[in-house]
Amino acid sequence: MMAEGFTASGVAIAVDPIRILDELCTHFVEHSTVKRDGDQVSLEMTIGKAEIRQEGRKLAIELSCKSARALQNVRSVLAEHLFQFAGEDALELAWSDAPKADRLPDLREIRVVGARNISPHMRRVTIACEDTRHFAHGGLHFRLLIPPKGRTPIWPKLRSDGRIEWAKDEDALTVRIYTFRSVDLERGEIDIDFVLHEGENMPGTEWAVNATPGDIAGALGPGGGGVPDAAAMILAGDEAALPAISRIAAEVPAETHLRIFLEVDGPAEELPVPSAATVDLTWMHRNGAPAGTMGLIESAIKTALSNADADTFVWAGCERSEAKRIRDFLKTERGHDRHKMSIGAYWERSI
């Protein structure tokens, strides 16, 4: 186990524990360092580590994290996936220090303060909450919880098995993942940038377009990785990753060197990327081509790495298939250190 300050032990009793271990390895390879030795699996994430060992029908679980918040997040994520991978098979999950069934500690009710378009396809919604400082550290991303129109929000609660209990049916919340673009502790306000997608089933976009002062929603987080700690970084992504890249650029130390590659449709979508660091910024234009079809981000990263040293941190956020190609290149062809890369599938192109 890692020498971390916060730990938890659990036992899952499953019908087919080996299949669940297989599913965990397949899924978490995109989000963590996965090591498997027979019936034992280790998942090392940025915020903590999970070691899972098969013992007959049991899966013995040991978690270790750097903070109580991280421990809660890792436990919830792992519990959700254990039940997901069990499918219709019965699964029993118990923890030695069962979490108190109560409102989620990382949940805050948020209120819209204002909203405006900052480019033709990017809308900024400013929100406020009672504890803005809660979102200033611990990750760049959060889950936006959109309540059904005309109904009092029923916020999720924590279950004793570590899962989150969500309201159902007419009270069901819509959940989408976004990035905190900036957190203003002095004003107690947070900016969230939304890409204005076209198409069906875009509840986050619809919420942002229609957001008016006083609207209520929920924010669950933060999580999903924070600002990398590296002297030199390559940051690359499309519109969906622009808020996260901008947040990283704004928060890195002045002595950092950033090479940033941003793919957008055209010049009208370019936005300022302020930073105290040394920044080499390249805008890449699709000029009407569909997003995620030109391989611009993959190509830019490969070119930039041709004259970069091994300590360079590589961060990318883009369409799922392109993210996979980038990740495979870094792991297999370049042999890049897993701890010096973060490649996220921010969205998936429909065929």
C-alpha cells in the first residue's frame, strides 16, 4: 500500500469476482495506472490507490488516499463501478468504517448570477454558493446537477455501501461533467464555460443557454485531476478542453513553460489564455470540418514531443478515439512516464 494518511477497507461478495476484476482493469486503464498479478489488482489514481484481491467469491479492498475528500471520492467511484460491472448478479459491499448515510460532503447548491456568450460557441455562466473556497482546490472538474423544471431539487445522498443514492422518476436530476473555469474567492463567484453544441440531448448546453439569475442547480466535486506539477508542459485540446487548459495556464507558477495547442473551428472562437508562465500558444482551425475528425491534436502533440525532454508533462482533452491514439502513442511508441501524462476523453463522436 501507499503511505497515505487516510485508509479504508472493504469486502465485496460477488457471483463472478474474476469478471469484475477484468472489467475494472479494462475500464480504469484510461484513468489510472493499472497493475495486475493474477488475482490481485492495483489501481493507482492521482488522488489515491485501490488494491483489490480475490479470495474465493470475495474481493478484499484496501484504499489509501492523501485526504478524507479523496478517500470518499475513490470509495464512491469504486463502489459505483463494482455494482455496474456486477450487472444483474447479486453483489454485497461492506466497509469496515461504513460511511454515514447522509448528504454528500462535496455537494453544494449553486445559484446563477449571470450568463453571457464569450465567443460564438462558448457561453460563460457565473454562479455563486455559500462555500466557494470548497471548489478552489482538489481538481478542475465537477458534476453539474440540473434539477427538473418546476420541481424542488432532491439532492443525492451517500449510501452506507459508498454509492450515491439519486432521486428517481420525476425528481431525477440530469448530471453532466464540466470544468470550473475560474474561482473568485473574493467575490464568492465561479465561472463555468459551456461549449454550445448543436444536436439533440444536450441538457448542459440547454441549461447554460437558458440560465438566468436566481436559477438553482447543484455542484458535486471537485475532482478529476488538478493542475499538473511540472516545469514544462504540453497542453492540447479542442473547445471542450479549452476551459481546463485556460484554468491550468492561469494557475501554474511563473517559471513554468507551456506549449499550448488549441483546436477550434476558426479565429472567431479564439479566446484569451492569460498566464504568468512562458507560453507558446498555437491555434489550430478546422475551418468548417467536424470536430474530432482531423487529428490536429494528435499531430501537434507528436510534433511537440519530437524536441521535448522526458520530464515534459503531456496533457490533452479531446474526442475519445483521438485521446486513445494519443495515449497509445505515449505509452507504447514513446514510453512516456505514466505519471507525466493526463489524456482525457472529453466527448465521443457519434458515427
